[in-house]
Amino acid sequence: ASSCAAAAALVLWERDVVRPAAMRRYGQDVARIELAAPSYQCRRIAGRGDRRLSEHAHANAVDIQGFTLANGRTVTVAEGWRGAQRDRLFLRDVRDGACDYFQAVLSPDYNRAHRDHLHFDRGRDDMCR
């Protein structure tokens, strides 16, 4: 489950950013976006001392592990972020494009906790890293 705003943002991002990036970088469509853990998790923000709840606790965030292309190949954030050039470019395209649809976009460039996924949320922090 996720908030309506987060769900709508995800649909628009897939249509306007992910699919065109896949066509540009791989010449094929994305068959599936691979989500990490459930979108809703009642937990605090990892690595913070103020006990603030994560946007996942408000069903307002989504974590993406990778993308399965039409040919069945999966491009994961864990391997692709520093992997082959085409994968690096594609993953940065989709991360950068997400900043137009979500308040906070966190990638492996942000910290080690995000080394294997992209985190998107519609919360109060305005970040694109």
C-alpha cells in the first residue's frame, strides 16, 4: 500500500522517465520494476538519533531494487550503479528523473544504507541524491 500521491508519482515516473530511458539506453521497454521490501513498514529512519519515523511508516515511500527489461535481463541498483556504463547511465537517468516526481530521492550516492536500492518518497525532506 502507498499513499495516492506516491502511487500517482510512481506511475508518472515509470511512463515519463523509466520507459523512455530504457528505450534510449537498451532499445527496449521495461517489463517490470523490481521493488525492495514492502512499501509500508512502521520503522524509524535508519541511522538517525531523533527517532523520527521513516516515510515508509506513512506508506508514502517506495524502494526500488532494479528493473527487468523486456528481454528478461534485470538491471539491479546493487550491481549496475557501479557496473557497465550503460547500466550506470540508465540508473542515473531514472534517479535524476525521479526528482521531478518525488520530494526525496536517495540513491547509492547518498549513503551505504541505500547501496542496493533507490528510495523515493513524497515526505517533507527535499533531497535529490
